[in-house]
Amino acid sequence: MPTVLRRATTKFADALRDHAPLLRKVQWAIVAVYLFLLIVPAVLPLPGRTASVFNNLTVFAQFAFWGVWWPFVLVSMPLVGRAWCGLFCPEGMLTEWASEHGRGRAIPKWMRWGGWPFVAFTLTTVYGQLVSVYQYPWAVLAVLGGSTAGAIVVGWLYGRNKRVWCKYLCPVNGVFNLLAKLAPWHYKVDEDAWRNPVRRTASINCAPLVPLRHMKGSGDCHMCGRCSDYRGAIALTPRSPETEIVDIATGDKWQTALIVFGLMGLAVGAFLWSASPWFVTIKQASATWLVNHDIYWPLAQNAPWFILTHYPDVNDSFTWLDGAGILVFIMGAALCVGGPIYMALWLADRLLPLADKPVLPRAAARHKEFGLGRDSLHKLVQGLIPAGGAGVFLGLSATTLTLLKHEGVPIGWATVVRFTLLGLALLWSLRLVWRLTGLRSSHIWLRAWATGIVALGLIPFCASWVLFFVVW
């Protein structure tokens, strides 16, 4: 690594550490703006058809949250790691503040369950679609405000000066953890220097509960800089964006579920249902069947707004049938898109040699280090993180483009850019899969077969975006 780059990154990390009080003031300013945009639009009348970003606070907040904030926070993860979490996130700031003044209880066992990132992402995504979170401020208050309230309560109850909510229960923690593995920066730990410290041995507070001495990757690190130069052993260091996926990350069943059935399945369904003519056809057929059998209650529009979209003043209310249809469509997409991907990965994993019989000598050491066996499927899935992340970004950016189009901004360029980004992400994922197969075999044709099978499994995922951006 060039000396100039090493020095620059070290100085930057040290500046984050040394200016922590200033950064905290910035965080409180972000909290103030966040709460203003979250609460005030909810007490204002719904915007009319002529409202725009420039003359209506509700539309401005909608654009800020769903047109700018969420899409580009996702983009920041593979670029600079979880710096958003450590330096800017209002929920992270509020939960840590609550933890400073709270009861400091031990973290309960149920909270440490490894499935929470997948479950929280699923529930939040589905609920957001049922209440039309991208369109209405009350829905935003329910989804984002509910998450913020949960962060404060958990911070108040558990830990001391920690971000327990961020570590275990944040709905996007799992997604951020995955995408941050692609970051070209990480805080590298020199274990020899740790054992023989020459400076800064006083204890420090790692709010996201990362075991600093054994920190290898950047998935859990919030990039806040507090540990920079601690014991003379921790330094912000450039690296290859593929290093963590290939050499460090092992994955587990819940990360596999989040990538395959969450980012690449369920999220696709959440973005596609409102544009799909299939959804309309199925709903109309279901409504006809219900009427023919004198069952009318599913056609009622009497659900409260916090369960299903209900805004009769603007002629937008979901029936119980709409809600059921959305659930079926999203879950169906998770199976129809995620299922082939999982089966392809399963077949590719079975095609490659077992961990106890690695072909490459260098692979033997890595198999031992990573514990690759039949569970090596979970490591192979890690290669699909770029494709999964790109899909979620493209889905969220659809809201960005819709709002820009409403403001009169031409978006004819969008289709080319979308498929360029998706194509690059898919190629990167296949490259990572290729490299991961190299940990288990030196046979080019065997690796090619395994990578080709994974590529075939991605066809429904690609077809979904073609339907969304071109056909529908």
C-alpha cells in the first residue's frame, strides 16, 4: 500500500477520533432535521396534485427520505462501509444517548438470536408496502418512527453507552452488514501490536459491540474512528473490495436467507407488485370468486391506516383483499425468484469438492481457517451480495425517478443506466462466485460449471427487473 495513502487514511481516522465532540453535535443536528421531517408532515394536510418538492413540505420529506436518503445510504455502504451508522444515523445517536442515561441491563438471550436481521427486514419491508410507506407521511411515521421509538426503548433498557439496537434489532442492520463487506476500507487490527502495546491502552467504548481485538472484517464496524490507533494496533486501511468476501466472510444460514430470499426475492416482490398486471388479474379473479360465493367482507375498505392504506379523502384505500394479495405476491416473488437462486447455489456447492478433500494446497489452509464443509454453501452465497444490493438500490431509486419526473426532470436516460448498473453488479457477483469456487477446486471446467449453474439461477431475478423497467 502506498505510504501516502496509508498516512492519509490514518490522519482521517485520527481526525474522526479527535473531533468526536464536534461529530456528536453534527449527529444531534441530523436528529433534529430527521424528527422535523418525520413528524411535521404527518400533522399537515395531504398534498394536492400540484404539490412539488419546492412548495410542499410533505413532498419534500418524501423526496428526502425515499428519493435521496435510503437509496444513497445503501450506495455508501460498499463505498465507505458503515460510516453512515457511526457518524450520521439518527437512530444510532438516539439509542446510544438513551443507553448513556438508561438502566444498563444485560442484553437478554432472545435478543442475540441470529435470525433477527432477516425477520426485521422482512416485517419492515412487507408492512411498509401494506401501509404505502413511500406515499404517505403517517405511514412514514409508523415505520420509521416506530423503529426510532424501538431504538430509544432498547437503548434505555439494555447496555451502557452501547448501540444494542443497532447490533441486534435494527431492520437494516443485516443489509448494511452485507454491503459493508464490499467496502475498500476497514479498520485493520495488528494482533502483535495489540499484545505489545506502545500507546493508548486506556479502555475505549465500541458502541456497536465489536470485539476489537479479533475484528477481521467491516460488516459490524460503524467506522466511527473511536478505536483509531488504539494500543498502536488499529488503523484505517485500504483493501481490495473483494477481500472480505473471499478471504474472511463465512456467512451463515440467516445471511443466506437475507441475501437469497430477502434482498433478491422478497424485495423484488415489494417493488414489483404495484406495477404488475398479474397482481391486478389475480385480484380481479379473486374478487369475482368472492362475490359469486356471497363473501363480501374481504372487499371492505374499513381497515385503519396503520394496518392497510386508508386515505378515502384522496380515493386511496386498500381492501382486505388488496392486503392479502400484496402478501401473496411478495411471498410468491420470494419463492419464485429466491428459490431458483438457492437451488442453483445448492447444486453448485454439491458439484464442488468437499472441504475435507480440497484440491488446491492453498485451499486446504483456507478450508481449515473458514471451517468450510457442507455449510460452505453459505460462503458461496456471499458472492451474490453485489447483485442483491444493486437490486434493492434500483428498486428504491424508482421512487427517486418518479419524483424527479413529477418535477419535470427528463428521465429518458434511466433505463440504460439501470441495466448498466444491474449488469455490472451481476458480473461482479459472478466474478466473486468464480473466486469462491477457486477455494475448493483448481479444475477450470468444474469451476465454470458451478459458476454457470449460479448464473442460470439468476435468470428469474434478471427477468423481474426487465418486467419492471421495460415490459410493465
